[in-house]
Amino acid sequence: MDNPFKKIEQPPKEVPEELKKKVMDDVSSYLLFMEVATLFSSNFTEAVESFFKKRDKKKNNLNE
């Protein structure tokens, strides 16, 4: 019984330029989406924590 996975690379074929461009565009879009998601998720958490820390400092200063 032949292993079909061994036939995948035989013979190696050149990928069409249109397909290469589409794949690279998709990768670029995915990276952009990841960066935007990071901006609104992890940085949002840091911003909220910073807000409450500043608020607590102001509250403590007013009570003194």
C-alpha cells in the first residue's frame, strides 16, 4: 500500500503568482486584525487598571 503523503511533493510544482499574492494578502490581513485586537484587549485592561489606580490616589489625597 502506497503512502499518499509521499506523493504530495513529487514532482515539485511552482505555485501561481496569483495564489502567492492572495496568501500574502490574507496573512497581512490576519496580522492587522491581531494587532487591532491586541490594542483593544490587553491595552484596554491596562488602561482600566491605570484609571482605578489614579482614582484611588486622588481619593486618598482628598481624605488626608
